[in-house]
Amino acid sequence: MELRIPRALGVDGRMFNPESAPRGDDYFCPSCGTFAILKRGEIKVPHFAHKENSSCTNESITHKTAKLLIIQAVSDWKSGRGPRPAVHRECCICEKYFNQPLPDKVTGAREEQRTEDGHRVDVALLSGDNPVAAIEIYVAHAVDSVKAGQLKLPFVELRGDEVISDPLVWDPDQDYFRTFFCKECKRFERKFTESARQLATETGVSLPASFYRFSIHLCCGCSQPMVVFWWPGSSRKRGWPDVDPPRSVRRGSPSEPAWVNVCPRCGKTQPSLEDEPDGPFALPEFWRDASPGDETDENLRSDMRLIIGLRLKRFGPTGWMWSAEEIPGWRYRRNIL
Ligand SMILES: [Zn+2]
Ligand SMILES: [Zn+2]
Ligand SMILES: [Zn+2]
């Protein structure tokens, strides 16, 4: 069977598309460097054909072509010849997809870069001379989970044929780049954290920087907003945390060692906030048991994103529901227990 080359190298080292490559020039296979023949006639779809007796396969050609197209896209962008490449990514809060443009700090891309941890990646994105992220091209074999776990560089895995059809918007099969927030969610997250901090100060409750996940909730007694807390295994195992709890987290009663959130204004004990369907921690991910691994910073951040995402889904980006102005008829009570 004839080998087809989707993009061929010209004498200047650029990749050419068979639809637009000038006739009469020389073209080469990006993978093995042998001559490629431009076939653009009336009947067949334009393509480059590979000469016989070559070690190339469709896989090796796709793999190499995709790598070179990525490197060319980055270098065209940096030299002002082309647009800035972007990565199609899922926002970690609203779960919608956006094209995230490559950041300015990326200054180039290099093929077959060896990383500090001894792996070789298909393409490294560079900042100066330092690899800052990796791109793996998937043709026949996906990046295995062992390598994925060992790679210290943030990386994405792209399908070779998808890169060839669009080298400017990368749509990862696996995305281990830094967590992505869309602009709206970034604003939302900031406002959420500020509001919680303010509310905590107003009610004389500390907002710990570690271990405690928090949200904002209207008290079931006085209907006023309060900061409420959760931590891994808090309700299932009825475990008491090692880290000092904020003063609004208390034991339910001496005979029942469960922890509860207590309203700092009226003293009312709140129901289980992950079991109530409209509770601020009503997430299936929160019905897990405690294990020491749950207490990493990354897990804390990831739980906070789930909490904030839940809030966003319920109330929308402007439905705050916890400041005096936004709750009609709400009269602020200053008496703090
Ligand atoms: Zn070849
Ligand atoms: Zn978002
Ligand atoms: Zn209350």
C-alpha cells in the first residue's frame, strides 16, 4: 500500500500542506527525509506520496509530522509569523471547555527533550533553555500511567492526527497541565474566599489555612450567613481532627462524639451539611472515609474547587446569598455568641 504523507518538509525546513504546496519544488518525508512526491490532480485528494523501500510507516510519519507541526506553530507564534497556539482545557470549577492561550513565558519548543527525571518527551515547551512543559504525541500508544505519574513536568497528550488537522488548537487526551480556571471562575473563587474571610472575621471565627474545607451557609436557626467547615472523614468516621478546629466546630454532645457546625450568632447546631441535598458539602466526593492521604494540600485545594463549583452551579456567578444587601428583608444581627 502506498504511504501517504500528510505534510511534507520543504527545502527551507517548513512543513507544506499538499493543497497549497507550490508545484515543482522539492519535498521530503518529515520522518525519514527521502523525497516525497506531490500528487495533486483532478481525481485524488491532494497528498504527498512516499518513495518505496523506506523504513517509514504511517505511524512514524504521523508521529514525526505532529511533533514538527507543534514546534513550527510555537516558533511561528514567537517570531510573529503566526497566531498564538492554545490548549483546549476544562475549567476545574464550572467544567466548561475553553481555549487557553500559551503563556508568554513559553519562548520555544524542542523535540525529544530529555527531562531531569530521565524521561524523554516528544516535545518540550521551553522558557529560555528550561523545559517548562511537555507534549506527548499519541499515535498508537498512549502515555502509560507509570510514566504519567513519574513525569515531573506538566504535560498533555495529543493525538497525532488531530495535531495534523489543527496544529494551533491542541485538544488533549490527557491533561496534566496546571489546573485551569476560566476567567469567570477565577473571579468567582476570589470573591468566594474574600467573602468567607470577611464573614469569619465578623463572626469571630478563625479561617484555618490548612485541613479545613469551608463554605458559606445560612444558619437553620437564625437564617443568617455563617462559615461552615468540613474535613476528610469528619462525619462518617466521627473523627476528631488533630488540627485545632475553629470555635464554631464542636462536639455534638459528650455522649455522642460527632462533630457539628454551630452557628456563631445564635448557637444552633447545623444538620449534616454533606447529607442535606442543598447542603454546601453535598458532593458524592465528600462521602469518602478519612485516610492520611486525604490530608495533602492538593486534596484540600481540589475539595475547595468542588465546593466552589457546587456553589456556582446552585446560585450562578452573581448569586451570593450571604451579604446583607443581597438578601431582601435581612436584618444583620451583631450579637455574636
Ligand atoms: Zn519516510
Ligand atoms: Zn469556569
Ligand atoms: Zn444562627
